[in-house]
Amino acid sequence: MTKTLVVLSDIQVGHCLSVMPEAWTLKEGRTVIASRFQRALYNEWVKLADDWHHPDVLVINGEPIEGQQPRNMGVETWTTDLREQLDAARHLIEMWDAKQIYLTRGTDYHVTLEGNPLEEVFADMVGAAKWGNTGLRAPPEGYLHAKDGKRDWWFHFAHHVQGSRSGWMYRTTPIAKEMMLMSLNSTQKWPYDIIIRSHVHYYWAVESGTKLGIITPDWKLQDWFAYRKSSAGTIPDIGAVRILVDNGSHNH
């Protein structure tokens, strides 16, 4: 029996260069129209949600919204009202019609308001499940177990991972390091088959023996922060990751 798991991350709804619905009417009655860049992102979102519709598990691995951008006074957002950002993000997530949803916490700058993690709020909004016995719907890390009829699979999720701007040939290092550390500490914490990381806005995958490590793409184009880091080295990958486990093997 095939199990389907889809991972989305760094959606960052609210930014002028992130995916959003084609038009969104704010609570005071003003309608925000998506730019041509946002419409392009939205079209790809709709296609993917249709192609990968109704997955067994959907994991939002951090940062469904942009936040209020306190450092630059919100000048790159189409609204600084976090309720509107959360509502628009919920609209996008509901398009997937996932059987079960999980969240992890992203960067405090985007998703924490005065110490309160907004991903916990968003988890309630989309009906996300709690992770194991933690009692949390958006912990810093999460651990999922799946069976495909032949074997057990162990997935470990966390938003943050180190990035590499030295060149594409070094992008393997951060996720490979995570895999190594997870393996070394498996007796003290959790074993794993597949680990998922996000945060750096590019896609990368490393397979070693029976282990798989993935860095997920995002849903935000190059913003001013990315240009400031490197105009050429921070070009994002847009999309999602789908993992299929069946009959003792995986495919993504």
C-alpha cells in the first residue's frame, strides 16, 4: 500500500514576491490583486495541488507566512495584518485536501509575535495534528512513523539547516552533515530513514546507503534580503517535495 507524503515550506504568504491567491479581499473591504509574478507562482501552486491532491500526509516545514517584517517596516508585504496572512495561507493549504497535516516551527522573525509562535495558531486553523506525545502542533522538530505494508519508515523534520553560498558544489555538505549527526546520535535520540530540512530556499537531495536527506524548495522569489546576500547565489527553487513509500522502497 503506497503512502504519500508531501512537504511544503517557506511559503511566506504576505510577501509581495511570495505565492498568494489571485485576489484577496481584506477585512476592511480593500482587494489586493496579485502581481504577474505572484500569479505565476499561484498557477504552479494550483497545478501541483491538483496533481498531488489528497496526500496521506502534508507537512508544512516552517514559515507559512512572511510576518510583519519589523526590520524594514513591512515595505515588502501586501499586508502586515497577520490575520490576513494566516487566512490567505489557510486558503492555499486547503487546496491540497490532505488527509493529515503537520507543522514545524520556522524562523522567529517570520512566525513569532512577542514570543508566541504563530505556527501553533495556524496549526489550529488548518486542523493540524499533534506530534507524538509532545502536545505541540508546531514544534522545532518532528518525527513521523509510516508503514507501507512491508517495512517501517522513520521521517525526521526540522526547518533550519545551514546553507552554502560558496557554490552549488558545496550544497551537499549541510544536509550530509545533518545525516551524519543523526546517525551518530541515533542511540541517544531518534533513528531515521529520511530527514527533511528547509529554510535556505533551494532544493537538494543526498542519498547514502539506505538513508535520504532532502532540503525543500520554497514559494518565494528573490527578495531584497536574498539579493543582499548574493544576486547569483541565492536564486530560489520553487516547488514542493513528494515522497512515496511502497513495498519497502521510497521514491521522491
